Amino acid sequence: MYDIAVIGAGPAGTTLARLLNEKYKILLIDKHNYGQSSPAHDRKCCGGLLAPDAQKLLSQFGLGLPKDILVSPQIFVVRTMDLKSGRERFYQRHYINLNREKLDAWLFSLTADAVSYLPDTLFKSCERKSDYVELELWSRGQSFKEKARVLVGADGARSRVRKVCFPHKNRQKLYFSLQEWFEVQKPAPYFSAVFDPAITDFYAWTIPKEEHLLVGAALERGSAIHAKFSLLKEKLEHYGYRLGRSVRKRGAFVQRPVSGRCLCGGGRHAALVGEAAGWISPSSAEGLSYAFKSALYLARALWQGLEGFHARYKKQCARLRRNILLKNLKSPFMYNYHLRNLILRTGIGHVELAGRGFDEHSK
Ligand SMILES: Cc1cc2nc3c(=O)[nH]c(=O)nc-3n(C[C@H](O)[C@H](O)[C@H](O)COP(=O)(O)OP(=O)(O)OC[C@H]3O[C@@H](n4cnc5c(N)ncnc54)[C@H](O)[C@@H]3O)c2cc1C
């Protein structure tokens, strides 16, 4: 019998396991294998930008990033483009540009030796007994069971734990994100945030990654996503983005918690952290800081013991909930056409470009 079973060895699951492994006997389960270098397509499809909030959390954890996780260039500017009005502005931001596969592998390595790890293992279902949870797992063609006092779902946007344990709290708004990597000679050193209602009511982006340009978009489900992605690429080329040979195209679901009903931190015997709970920015889809923070909050609740952890976690989650609801209040300034263009027109916060580094992809 384990104290805690954590489903998902992404940033939320590995952070939680690391913060609890000295106090508890932990079982960490993932349908992929973070313990060996598996093909990149097995891993998370992500922009790999570490926002200031996520950097702050790493500093609280006393962690510094190994340099081989970083990718060039480091980014200080966001180009915000409204394709419908043709308006654009540059804003200063401080992201760390990194390789997401390597980030996940590094976070995993920090806890791997201190927990029991089941790779290539799918969580299918569970049954609540009087004082423990029996997990139904599946690996290499075989079903088997494990027991734990507490179950934690850190299994991302389409959380199976959430679906099984909290079927009545499944009112998530899910988008499908597509990302495609193009060979380019010298990608311009900025992150582009692209707004166009003909493509999505959320947003699209470009991120330079070494000798590649990553083009991505969060698209409404079931709405001709491939045609809309092609339209995005066409429009970007019109704006001067030279997209060379495509080397990789991947997709993943992403949550957009547009209201409190999309959020669920869990219950008495099962807790949810990271995107499984809906902890992700509804305005930018930045999720790493929320994965770290929710893992920290749940760890704090569990440090005091398994008994009553749910009420303690719920209390901490109120802060995350408020933060997400505030971001929703800010969203109209990004996602309402008229308000966005009002802001773009005023030029508040805009950085006047003085160098020649951006010429290549300018309109
Ligand atoms: C295209 C895209 C780009 C993004 N870009 C950024 C960005 O640049 N910066 C940023 O901060 N955020 C970004 N995000 C959001 C960010 O990736 C997520 O919010 C973050 O990964 C959430 O971490 P997590 O640990 O909760 O879940 P995940 O990272 O999704 O990890 C979940 C883990 O659970 C495992 N799993 C799932 N189901 C099961 C199961 N049934 N059984 C066993 N294991 C299971 C998966 O294999 C995975 O390892 C992006 C998201 C997308 C889709």
C-alpha cells in the first residue's frame, strides 16, 4: 500500500512527488517513460516558454535550470499582431526559452530515485474503499491493481482521474493546439502573439527555437482546425515570416478555464493538480507556473498529514481560483476586437524598436 499515488509525471506530478518524497511512500505513474529518451512525439506538445511567475516558483524551490535545457534565442520582446485590423505593437517581456522535453526529463530526474515509478502505465479507473483507493492500471497489454491512501491526478488537460473521480465536474473548455516546426535560417528573436477571429477566438503564436520557427495555435474544437491552421500560415507568410521545410507537426489539448465551473481541485480521497484541475491561465495558456504552484499548495496541505488534507488544499486553491478569475476579467482587453485595438492604438507599454534585428519578419 502506498501513501500517495500520483498519476502523471509532467511538471505538476514530478514537483509534487519531489516535495513529498521524504515524508511519504509515493507511487508515480505515467503512460510515457520519462526515465529514458523516448521519441519527441511521445512527449508534451508545448511552446516551452518559462514565464516570470514560473521562474519565481523555481526560485522558491531553490532550483536553477541546467544550461542544456535552454534554447536560443532568449526572448525579451513580444510582437502582438491583430491580423484583422493590421495593427501591431512590441512589448517587453522576460521569458526563458527552453526545450520542454528536456525540462520534463530534468524535473523527473530530481525525484526519480526517491519514489516508486511505473512508466508506460495507463491509469484506467479506480474504486474508493473505506480508507484507501484501489487503482486499475494497464501496462504492456496487462491490467493490474495498486492501492494508495490518496490519489492525485496530475494527468493534464484531459485528465482521466478527473473524469473518473469527479464526473459531475467536467465542464472544461478544451481547445486543440497545433504546433509545427519550420526550418528557418535566422528566426527573429521575438515571440509573436497573433489575434485573428477568422482563425481562433483564442490566439496563435510563433516562437523562435534555434534554427527553427515554431508556429502554433489554440483552435476551437471541431472547427476545421487544419484549414484554420493553413490559413494562419498563409497569413504569416504574407506578413513576411519565411516558413521553410516543415520538420514536425504535433497537437495537444489545452484547457481554457473561462469560469469557476471549469476548476476542480478534487475531494476527500483524490486531489487534482496542474492542468487536470484547470489551473492554467485563461488569457495566455501559460500553465507551468500553475503546475508548480498547485503542486506546492497540495504538498503544503499534505505536509500536515493525510487526514483532512482536502480542506487545507481547498483553502490554498482559493488563491489560484481568484487569480484565474481575475485573468478572465482581463481577457476582454486581449480578446475583444474593439478593446484590443483600442489598447494597440494607444501604444501603452509599447517598445520603440531601435535596432535592425526585427527587420526580417516585419510587415
Ligand atoms: C501547444 C501548447 C503550448 C503550450 N505552451 C506553454 C508555454 O510555452 N509555457 C507554459 O507555461 N505553458 C504552456 N502550455 C501549457 C502547459 O504545457 C501545461 O499547462 C503544463 O504542461 C501542465 O502541466 P501538468 O503537469 O499539469 O500536465 P502535463 O504536462 O500535461 O502532464 C500530464 C502527464 O500525465 C500523463 N498522463 C495523462 N493521462 C494519463 C493516464 N491516463 N495515465 C497515466 N499517465 C497519464 C501524461 O503522459 C503527462 O506526462 C502549453 C500547452 C500547449 C498544449
